[in-house]
Amino acid sequence: MIAETLTMNTPDGPFTVISADGAVLASGWTAELDELTGQIHPTLRPAGYTAVRSLGSISDAVAAYYDGRPEDIMDVTVLQKSGPFRAHAWDVLRTVSPGKPVTYTEYALLAGNPAAVRAAASACAFNAAALFVPCHRVVRTDGTLGGFRWGLQIKGRLLAREAVA
């Protein structure tokens, strides 16, 4: 399979998406493809990549997000693979509403295992499809941002943007 790639300019910097068959395999705030390719599960990793000018509904959803419609990203199909808890936890992240972040403890509870706070945090850390699987909507119990692969400055801006959307 050959995947399509697109780097878009956003207020938070370059945002690159890797897509195959209409599904996001990986995405993040970088213009460097190699910062994303290693995040794709080996069984889903494409044989090659081709740059495109548009990813249709995927790039439209990113544009809509930055135009104040963060809910549009939830309509985009995402394809990630992992163990049962992490895969379920990624699905649960997609139910967290924009402007209503949850704590890591609340996220573990939503994922069905309140004792699995570290596993829930790990699901965030290994999420390849940033923005589309909104791990940025999980914060520490004290309200501080915690970690984010693409930097706390971007995480803070995403949360602030969603709070007013």
C-alpha cells in the first residue's frame, strides 16, 4: 500500500497527515515525515509515501478545526493498532468533547479501568493520530497540562482554541 501525505500550514505550525484508503495512519505538528512514520504500527506501515495537495475530507476537517469547528475532526476515520486496552482507550478519547478536557484519572475511568491511570497515559503517549484522536484533551488532576508529544505550547493553544469554539 502507498500512503498519501499532506503538510498543512496551521496557526500552530506545520501539520502533517499520513493517510491510506481515506483513514489517518499518523499525524502531528511537524513537516518531517520521518517523525510520523515510526508511530505507525508495523502491520499498517505503508510500502511508500506520495505527497498530495489535498486529502479531501481529512484536510477539510483540519481546516474546519482551525476555523472554529473542532467537532469536525471526529468524523475522520483513523486506523491505529495496538493491544485491547490501548485500542479501546483511543476510541474513548474520540468521545471527549472539545472544551471539556478530562484528567488522566477520569480518562482511565472512561476507558473502563479506573486503576489504569498509567495505561491511559501510555495510550496518550503512543497515539499516532494527534488531533484526530485528541490526546491533548487529557490533563493532570491539578489542571496542569501534563505531557504532549508535540509540545505543551501547542497543547495549551489547542485547549484554549477549543474552550472558545
